[in-house]
Amino acid sequence: QKEVEQDPGPLSVPEGAIVSLNCTYSNSAFQYFMWYRQYSRKGPELLMYTYSSGNKEDGRFTAQVDKSSKYISLFIRDSQPSDSATYLCAMKHGKLTFGQGTILTVHP
Amino acid sequence: NAGVMQNPRHLVRRRGQEARLRCSPMKGHSHVYWYRQLPEEGLKFMVYLQKENIIDESGMPKERFSAEFPKEGPSILRIQQVVRGDSAAYFCASSPPDTVYEQYFGPGTRLTVT
């Protein structure tokens, strides 16, 4: 079993939709939870990070962590074509462990 | 403030040759990380370095791979006697000393072994 599981998709939604991206993990020692966005042929870009269970908002993005269920989510409201990218969850205990990434396409 | 810089962006090597990948961290960052991304796979941690020290190399293959971050100059990831399976995108990330969970990635080096 992988330490971090992420549905690779692909996920295709119309512009304006709410997008939900999810990861589960098995290692309860993970302390920090991050979401990265990676455009094609580019390096990952840090979107959000959280430490504790609960929600954290930043503009159209909301990160949610449920440590009791070992489950994290990223919600994107009013999705835009420019949000089309691969989204990677990552978790830290010592080193960063990444999920496989979910490919998201937002259609105009 | 310039971001993390990596060069070359693309590197082609024949089997058996050596590949040297360079990474210059963001200004003020003293921690460097190397990751490998294979097609259809996520990023895999390879090594974590601080200046002149290897902190964690648990993700590095035991043979042919080495990394350094000298007192002066960029960090180097070196792959000796490359094989086709080494073809991948190699990303470097850096972080400041007080927020090690906040890693900033470079654009990557795409290595192709022919």
C-alpha cells in the first residue's frame, strides 16, 4: 500500500464548476499537508499548506484536513480554464511524500 | 528575487555516459532537495542537502547516483553510467532554514538516455 493515495483522474469539468481533489494517507506521523499545482513541462508550485485538521481558505481555494480519517481535500470554486493542471498532494514527516497527482481540465 | 534555477533544462545522454544536473536555490535558502518524476508517476524524494552536508539520502539509488551542495556554487546531482531507466524529469527544490515545509521548485531538468 502506498503511503499517499491520490486518484489520478483525469478530471474534466466545465468552467465555473466546483472541483474536489482528494488524497488519503496511511502514515499518521505526517505533520504538514500541502497542495501543489504543476503545469505541463513546469515545476510544481506550492498552492497551500496546512498543519492541523480543519479548513484553510485562500481565494477560490480551500484546503481541508481530517487527521482522524487520514484524508485531505482541495476545493476549487468557480474553476477557470487557467486552473487546468496536475494537482499534487504532499505530506511531510521528515521528507515530503507526494501523491500521484490528479490531472484537471477546465473547459471554457 | 529569482526563483530556483536548474540547468540544463534538457539533457540527452547515451547509455554509459555521465549526467550532471545543477541547481541554484533561491536567495537566502540553505536547504536543497532533489526529486525524480517518472512518466505517469508522482514526484519521488531522492536527497536532502544543506551546505556541505547530506541530511537525508534515503531516496537515492545505492549505486551510480550522488549529490553534493558545496559551500560555494550550485547543488549537483550526478548520475554515472546512465541507463534508459534513468530517463525522467529531475526537480530541485529549496527552502529557507526556518520553514522547511515550504519548498519551492525549479523548472526541472529532463534527462533522456538513448
